[in-house]
Amino acid sequence: MTNLLYDTFFGVHAGKETPFLRMTDGSAVTHAGFLGMGSRFANAIREIGLVPGDRVAVQVAKSPEALAVYAACAQAGFVFLPLNTAYTADELTYFVENSGAKLVLCDAADQAELSKRLQTRIETLNKDGTGSFTELAKDQPNAFATVPRAPDDLAAFLYTSGTTGRSKGAMLTQNNLVSNSLTLTKLWHFTETDVLLHALPIFHTHGLFVATNVVLSSGASMIFMPGFDAETVIDQLPHATAMMGVPTFYTRLLDNPRFTKETSAQIRLFISGSAPLLEETHKAFEERTGHRILERYGMTETNMNTSNPYDGERRAGTVGFPLPDVELKITDATTGARLPDGEIGQIEVRGPNVFQGYWQMPEKTAEELREDGFFITGDLGQIDADGYVHIVGRNKDLIISGGYNIYPKEIELVLDDQPGVLESAVIGVPHADFGETPVGVLVAEAGATLDLDGIREAVSQSLARFKLPRKLVLVEALPRNTMGKVQKNVLRDMYADVFKT
């Protein structure tokens, strides 16, 4: 038996002294150097007492060493559990206890607090690569006998954001990760000559299982930034051929006068995901650079499901077509019956990318993962006449007012078109007469003063009366998670009492 994950992403680069991680200070970590680091880490974790299948929870800052822990887990058969660095000690305690992790890696500043809460072995790994864990590993051998694993063996746990209850641990197999990466590498034309500008976090699907795995599977390299900084990104763009980001990356670049067609001339592909990209951002980006951003759609439980085409029309407001090995259908939420193209319903997907289920949650798994392999994503969407997939919103964001179904995205598109509006979010809040009713939360463009009464009058010309927001609220910024998604649950909590007397 082989180890599909390690062999595909890491072992294939054994002995290569070419750059893998290019740092912004001009230094680099070669493929061989990175694999040696991963092997030392694998030896250290095994010496601690972990065996294949054990979970390793990692809440550390982005660094070459942090990424090498992923390589170590792949080689030794441990299940990699990356955790958002913004999680509190309470949240981290839940993830560790729920997953049964045998080892926790954290920043030294967090060790004392976590030690009070957890019985689990805790070691430290700081953003500069120092810590008790690297001390344990420094004298370990640079080689490790790769542990055989089956394609259906677990490779990683990723916990969902938990906006509708306790976070769920999505169980991802070796084949889930490898199949999706190989599909994307081919679809997006990545080769060993590519240099990816990597400013994403590596605790999330986007930065880890999309960006990093595509680079590894293609033999490319990446400019490995600790985080997004517009000035540094602009400095590094001439040295890269591709960039993956969230919408916030692209809006911040557009806000910077140094970002021009000339500074982006070397880039062959800009990719966006994790949150919807406004159509106006698409247009402004193309006008500024000549590049059409490629938008795609994925999620924690499935990695990537769809992509706009590399060759062909990249249509703003859509997430393109299902990947070649992914089936996607729109269904009725009540009956599960497939709906005709053009109708809005819940999105279901099936393919080798779809996870095994939720850790220790068989009932929740049965609710969302059908026996025939289709996963109910919780997203609402439609397929247009040309086959492009449109994301309308989340099932939980659907507003039912007076018996009418209201899709927030439809209202948001109209609000976003109003003069001076930068972006909007529409939420449903409790209402005595209608059960719930829509409220529009608006952000103004820089320097603009919004006439809320005028906006309300203007949108009444485009929307049926039952869809009209009964209240418009002006805020400085919409609450977002670390990947740029608007946190509508936060907005619903903020404005839950707005119509209560």
C-alpha cells in the first residue's frame, strides 16, 4: 500500500533543490529542505507517542514550519487539524476535546492558559519558527519511513464556522484532497514554472488544500507571505505568475494607486473565492489591469465544486461550471427533487471531493449527506441557460415574510446598484405581523453620503412590495470572518429587536 497524499504532494519532490517557499526577504526554502523539516517533525511527533490516525491540532501563525507540520502528518499518517488563529481558548478547548487530539501545537503566549484547560500534550511553535516543538525536532533524522495509508483513510479534520450551532468536524480523506487538487491543477493550467503569490492563511481550505496543494501537485513554488499587505503584494506581483485571494484582497489592491496594469503584467491568473465578489469589483479590476478574475465555489466539506473557465467567458456574478469530476444539481429543499434550470433551490454536489461525514455526528451527517453520495451544501443557487452556476445565498439566510420566500441576494444586487452604495447585506429579522421581514444594512463608498429615503424609493421601483426592506441601516463596515465572508448571523443578532416595541 502506498500513501497517496504524501506521494502526490511531497514525496515526488524528494531531492529537489529548487525553491518551494520564496520569502519576501529574498530567502527561500527548497523542496528538499522542506521535506527534511517535515520528516524531522514526523519523527518528533512519533516520539511523543502518536500513532497513525491520531489527530494533531495546530493553532499557530503562518510560517514554513507550520506548513511542514502538514507534511509531517501526511507522511506519518496523522490526521491534520488546522485551527483558526482567532479562536479563543474556549473554542480551542472544544475542538481539541471533540476531536480527541493527542497533540496541540500553539503559540508560546497561549500555552499557559491552554495547559489549565487541557490534559492533552501541548507544545509550542511560534511565528518565527522557534518553540518547544522545533527544539524537540532539531536533532531528529531528516528522513522518515512514509506510513502506508489507504485512499479512504482520514487525512484532515476541518471544523465548520459554527454560525448555526456547534462547529462540526468535517472528515476529509486522502482521496478527497488529492483528487480535488489534481483536477484544479489541470483546470487552471498550473505547471512547475508557476510562482503563486500566497497571502492566504493556512488554517482554511482556500490557503491550504487549494493554494498549497495545487502548488505541490504541479511542482510550482510560492511567494509565502505571512498575511495580506497591499504594499508588499504589489512589490511581489512582478515575481509571481498567479495569485489566489478573497474579495477583500482585490478591493484593497484597487484602492492602492500603485496597483496598475504594469505591476500585474507578469500574472497569468487571478483567482477569487471564499466569499462572493461584487460585479463592480470584477469590472473595476478588468478596467485597471486587463485581467478578468476567475471566481470559483467551494466549502469546507468538499473543497472546490465549481470554477469559471480558464479559457472562455469568466462571467461576473457566477461561480462558473461544475468541475469535471463533480456532479451538481439544484433541488427542492422539501422534496429533494431536481429542479429545472433557472429555478432557485438548494445546491447538492457529489464527487471524489465530498467528505466522509462529520466527526462523531452521525445524525447530522445523515441529514446533509445522502445515501447516494450527494451532499446538501446549504447554499441556494440556480443554473442559468448557459450552464453557469449562480449562488443566491445560504438556506439559513432565506427570509420567509408573510408566507413569501425572499432571497436576500436579489435585494442586495438592487441596493448595490444605488448611487454611493459600496456594498450591502440583507437579513431577516423578527416581525410581529409577518414572522420576519427584510432589513438592509448598507456601507457607503468613501466620501459618499447616502440618502436612505431616496434609496428606499428607488428600490421600490425594482422590487415587489413584499421584498422591500422595511428598514435601511448605515454602518461603516460589514462584519466578516477571516476569509471575508459577511457574518449575517452577527447582523441578525445586532438587529433582532429593531421592530420590537
